[in-house]
Amino acid sequence: MRPFRRLLPWGEALRRLERDVRPVGRRERVPVAHAVGRVAAREYRARSAVPPFDRATWDGYALRSRSTRGAGRVAPLRLSVVGEVFAEGDFRGSVGANQAVAIATGGALPRGADAVVLFEDVTEEERAIRVHAPVPRGDHIARAGEDLQRGSVIVDRGAVLAPADLGALSITGWPDVEVWARPVVTIVPNGNELVIPGRRLRRGAIYESNNATLSALIEASGGVARTTTPVRDDPRQIESAIRRAIRASDLVLVTGGSSVGERDFLPEVFPKLGRLRFHGIAIRPGKPTLAVRSGGVVVIGMPGHPTSCLSNGFWLLLPLLRRLAHLPGDGWRDTPVRLTGPVELPTSGFATVIPLKVRGARATPTFRGSSAIASLGGANAFALWPPGAPAPGRGRRLEAHVLRPPLGPA
């Protein structure tokens, strides 16, 4: 057994890692149609005006508005129909006085026309129409540049690209977009007892699950998760696996072996990798957490117990993963809720992560134990309870950190 170093308050541990974790500097170009959720690495301006020409916004007839002055139900005005325009075409002539051109929605407004009257508002005759009311100038027309002016900003640098942004890029002529590369995060589980799901489970062994839960957090936070097979409890093998991961990653997560037991080798291995940032956080679950900065890559040793590991993932990893990926915010929204049941707190004097299942303004505590993954079953939020504070009871109001989609409710 080795003692923990000084236990850091959870806020200080997070601040240290936020200072060490830098957003990825790599960029890449992706087709606009596949860029939803990516982060723009530069500003984009409209290459062309939208619409690029005056066009009809409804099916009808393009005409000169002054040709309809005095039109009425009793005395409709007759206009000659001299052509037609479809959305992809153009009328080569010009609309003169007392003339009209049939036009489809999106069709280019013919020269000389300044309004469109709807099909249902006229009486159609052989190569003519009768207009029963004056048509205002500009009616049912979208002017060139009315939506977007050429050169106007359509996407800001750092914007998380949404469908409407991708539409604006496409409609102004951009086929692809430059985005920040997705950070690569490698997970290295270690422990003699771990077996990959799908293989036969021998007595005394358990299936490895932290790869799955952490991968979900990584992918939901804009990263690329790379998993490795479990490494045996051997310091040389562990160090070798971590060093390989460092060379190919922006962040490395090592699960298991982070505490102070006889076979917990991370406290021995981590100082060899670089500058140790801390070992031990004054929080439950998640106390046996340590971190080191190796060159420009941060390596975090996470608890092996599934609930402790995923709890750390919520409050500690989400802000770091989003920072790496240039995503704004911490990954949750603060929401006042009322507890539907009491919370049992360990008598440790540490801060406590309380997993919650939030529906509307009601929150149900789900915690059962740090080794029970079912403790987080259905949890879509959490609260950080201060050390020494009395356990919150049923009906107590508190602030919940509700996870953002896809980890939490929309």
C-alpha cells in the first residue's frame, strides 16, 4: 500500500487539467453535407448573393404592376400572355405594357416585370389572363441578395455547424468546409481480471465496460475514441501501452490501477511519463484519480470501478473533451430540480457526485455504489454536493447539471 498524495479539491483538479489541455490545432476539409456538428475553423462569407437574381416566390404571372391599375371585379383588365418561365429557365424577351409571362416558383423574373400575380387570382383565357385587382409592385418577388448579400458572413469561426449553416454554405457555392479535426482520445484499461465482452468469462474475471462508457462520452463530445485491449497488471506493460497511446493521441485515459493497492501501478508509472499534476481528488466516487502531462498530451488515470469512472467522466472529462474539440460550454446546463427521494452520503468529508435521473423539474437519485454500473442507469444529470453539508432529503431543491444531447434530454 502507498499513501495518496495531497488530495485536491475537485475544482482545483479540474482547473489544472483545463490549463494543460489545449484545443486541437489540426484542421481538415469535409464535404458540407457531412459537416453537421463539426466546428468551423475559419469564417465563411457568401460567395454569391441569395437569391442571385430577382425571382418569383409563387406560381403565377410576371407583369408590370402599373398595367393592373384600375382592375376590378366588375371591370377586370386583360393582359396578353407572351411566354413562360420555369425555375431553371429564363425569358429572353421583355414584359411590355399589358403583357404577362407565366412563371413558376423560383423562376427568374423577366425584364420589365416588377410583380407576380398568383394563378388563382386571375381568370385564364386563350393566351391571355384577366386581372381582377391591382397588383402591388414587388408582390410575390424575392429580390437579388434579399436573403444573403454577396460577401456577408454566413458562418463564424468557432461555430458548431447546424443544418441551416450547411444550407447557407451550399447555397452560396461552398462545396466543403474547413473544420477543426476531431481530437483522438485513447482508452487504456488495465487489470488481470478484465475480459473483452464476447469472450468466455472465467471464474474471478469480469467483462471490461469502461471502454464502452468512456467511448460514448468521447464521441458525444466531438472526439474520436480509440480503445485498446486490457493490459495486465505489469508496470512495464502498462508504461509501454501508455507511451504508444501518447504518440497517437490528443488525450489518454487509463482505467484501473489508479489507487494505492499492491497491484495499482499507475502511481509508479505516471511520474516516469512527465510532470505529475496530482494523485487523488477529494471527491466520492472518484477519489483515486491521477494525471500527468507528457509533452503536450495529458494522461488521466481513472478509477477502474465503472460508476466511479463514469462519474468522473461527467464532471471531469466532459469539459476537457469539449475544450479539445473547440466545443463551447461544459456539456451540461444548470437546472433547478426537486428531489423525489433522499440521498445517502458517505461520511468522508469529501465532495460527492450525486447521479440523478431528471424529468422536468423532478430528480431521482440513482446511486447504489461505486462498483455498480446500475448506479448510473437512467442518469442524465448529476449534482456536486459540497463536503460537510447535510445530506439532501426528499423534496429538497438543488441545482442539477443536466447533460446536453445526445447524453441527456433534448
